[in-house]
Amino acid sequence: MPRKSPPSRNKSRRAAGRKAAWSGRFAEPVSERVKRYTASVGFDRRLAAEDIRGSLAHARMLCAAGIITRRDLAAIERGMKTISREIEAGKFAWSLDDEDVHRNIERRLTALAGDAGKRLHTARSRNDQVATDVRLWLRGELDGIVALLAALRRALASLALEHAALIMPGFTHMQVAQPVTFGHHLLAYCEMFGRDLQRLVDGRKRLNQLPLGAGALAGTTFPIRRDRVARELGFEGICANSIDAVSDRDFAIEFCAGAAVAMMHLSRFSEELVLWMSPRFGFISLPDRFCTGSSMMPQKKNPDVPELARGKTARVYGDLMALLTLMKGQPLTYNKDNQEDKEPLFDAVDTLRETLAIFVEMVPGIGVHPQRMLAAAREGYATATDLADYLVKKGVPFRDAHEAVARAVRHAESAGCELAGLPLADLRSFSPAIGADVRRVLTLEGSVGARKHPGGTAPAQVRAAARRVLRQTT
């Protein structure tokens, strides 16, 4: 019967087996407090799938270049398959001693594949490894967000098409300005989210460059084939400078900048939903499943989703500022500071993705109250500009027309009626150029219908614009 090793010897063997990858340089182990402070495995483990994918591409390239054997590659592939299953099943033993996702996976691979696992890290550093993992992860998330932006534009365009002729007041300075259609108003957000989509798609080109092969900062002496790895991982090219490859986080900052703008647009839309849902407006209602009540006031129906979207915009702004501040004072090349890039990036991605997803569900359920919109459009003398345009077309200089209509509005205010409610004689007292045909320009329908140029609020233009968006997003 084999003799058991003393407990102290077993303990020392376990400790030796848990040494850091770089521990040979040091005379004493890292303190527990420092270990907790510097470890990132608590949050970067979400990069596990990308880390495995990148490692497999790297291993295949090493084999093709004759740097490792086919037997080594087969052992690495088997080990990574086991690790993937363990992670998916929630059975993978993550360890703080192994610092980060990369070291945790490498440690388990070495246990499964022996020396082949130790050979995997040939010709790479954790510096180019993590840069590759983050780019791979962000690329996948970005593609999903682009799809959500397209879906939100589609939902808004469908609602706009349904309400292409529904008249509502357009505002400047939160005062009634001119009549527009509800469909036209919704299409303004389609334009905003379209620009957000374009920004992210454009940024994807700069994101989609492979850092792997840059090593710690200076490249490697091994005959690697970076183009092969880039093709396997779906990168459009390779980072052209090894120093920049490991130190660059522009792609993360650029994404967060785009996310901040998109959240700003979502926040503006949210603000209008909150206003429109209030009894003072009463333009819309939101489905109950997107609202909550009050613990004290039984009549309340609170628009929590748009309110929270408005609030969550602030945290994405904070994520962007965190990354900008993180990078602003770093000398080249990689510094431990860069470990702090992930949590703001993860948060910005999660917040934007979840906000977009819930808006995609919510927008089709918006209930519209046409009579309240029409009643509001009749307030504030929204057709005053139409009357001024009418006079200009009759040959009256614009400044004179502006003055005449301003006096007509003041008169209508004192009479307690709309411009269309003034007798023709009263209107003519402000300008003799006014004739009986003025009635058609003073109606809400005439006002919106007259703006039939591309980009205008005429129902025909709104329908055409909505259909264009629907074609773009299907």
C-alpha cells in the first residue's frame, strides 16, 4: 500500500503548483491583499469564450508554422473542448490565485494537456492576448447592438407609417411652434438612431484589426503568421505596429463614445415619452408591463422604463469618462492601468444593449391619443407662420408679413380664438393682401399638407420616409 505524504508536504506541493506564471523572478509570494487588489478574474471571466477561441487560432498557427507539433495541437484542442464544457456547465473552478481569465484557462489546460498546455503561450504575451480577447468580445456585442438599433428604427418607422397624417404640435422652447405629424416626429428619432448605427458600423472597421502577434510590445522572434490567425478569427487586418497593438484602447473609447450618443438619443426620446404620458399632455399611454405603481398612491402609473433609461444615460457617460481618464496619462506601452478598461466597457455595452432591447419591445405597444394631440395643436397659434408665408407669396416683404401676423395673433388672443376663427374683415385689417383663400392655409391639415418637400411633414412625405427606413432595416 503506497505511503501517504505528510500534510505539510502536500500543502507545499499545492502551493508550488499554484505559483504565478512570472514567480521565478521573485523571492517571496504576492500578499493576499495585493492578490485581491490586482486580480481581474472576477469580471474578465466573461471573456472566456473569446480567450479560448483566440488561443485555438494561435495554436493552429503555431502548428502550421512548425513551432509546436500536431500532437501538441491535438492535446490543446481536446483540453480546450473540455474547458469550454466546464465553463458552460458552471463547473469550471475559477481561482483568484490565477489572477485573470487567461491564466485560469491556461492553468486548467496544463492540467489536462500537460506540456502541450505550457507550449500554447509560445510567441504571445498576455498583453496581445487580452487586447485580442476584448476586440473579439466587443465585436460580437457591437454586432448585436447594431441589430437592435435597426430593430428600434423599424419599430419607430412602423408606428410613423401608421400615424403619418396624425397632427400634433411641434415645439420650440417647449412652446407650440408649428403643426407637424406624429409620424414625422417619430422619424426624427429614426434619423438619430440611424446615425448611431452608422457610427458603430464605422468604428467596427477600426476595432476589427488583430493585435495578436505583437507579443509584450516588440513582436516575437518566432516565424508566426499573423495573417492566418486574422483570417481564422474574422479580423479584417492586423495591427500595424506592435507597440500600438498592445497599448491601444481607442476602439473601446470609440465604442463608449458612440454608446453615450445613442443613450443621449434614447434619453431625449424617454423625456418626451414621460411628458406625453403625463395628464397635462395625454398624447400617449404605455403598456402596463413597462410601468409601475406607487406604494402609497393607488392611482399612479409611472413610466419607469423611460425614466430609468434617462437615468442610465449618466452611467454610460461615466463609462466614457472613465476610459478617457484611464488612458490620458499612460506612457507606451502596456501598463497595469489597462486592467481597468474592462468594467466601464462591459457596463456601457450591457446598459446600451438592455436599454435598446426593452425599447424595441415597448415602442410597438405605445398607445396614441389623436384627439389630445389635435387639441394641443390648436393651441398656441401654430399656423401663424403659414399666414406669414401666405402674405409673402402675395408680394408682402417677409418682415412686414411677420409684423402683420404678430398683430393678428395679439388680436386673436384678446378675442379668445384661433387665427382661423377671426372674421375675414379682421384679418384684412392687418394686411389688405389677405383674401378669402386664406382659410385653407390657416387649417392644421393645410399647414402640414403644404410641406410636401423631401424631409417635410406632409403625410405623403412621411409615408415615403417611413417606407425607406423599413426597406433599410429589413
